[in-house]
Amino acid sequence: MIGPAGYAHLLLFGILIPIAAIRSRGLLDRMAMTPRRRYFISIMLQVSALAIVSLATARAEHIALFP
């Protein structure tokens, strides 16, 4: 059974993030090229934050990820 944390996770990863990606598509075309190091650091921070959200959701939903 999916609880509130699971539904929030589905909403975030299934709807809000894809909408944000589609909306920011035009912004990337207009932006100047960012330095590689700064870009990779920002991507690593984003992926880490999303991983923390997923791990917190798994914990709240009592899903054993590493049995």
C-alpha cells in the first residue's frame, strides 16, 4: 500500500521534475555555456538531493532497499 510519502514522491518524480525539464528547455538554449566544473558540481548536487529524497521516501514507506 502506498502512503503519503510515496504519492508525494510519484508527484515529484513523475510530474513536477519532467514539467520543470520541459519548461527549462528554452532557457538552456539562451544561456551561455557554463564552465564544465561548475556544471558537473551542480549536476552532482541535484542528483544527490534527489537521491536523499528517494531514500527518505523509502524509509517513510518502510521499503528495504539494502536487505
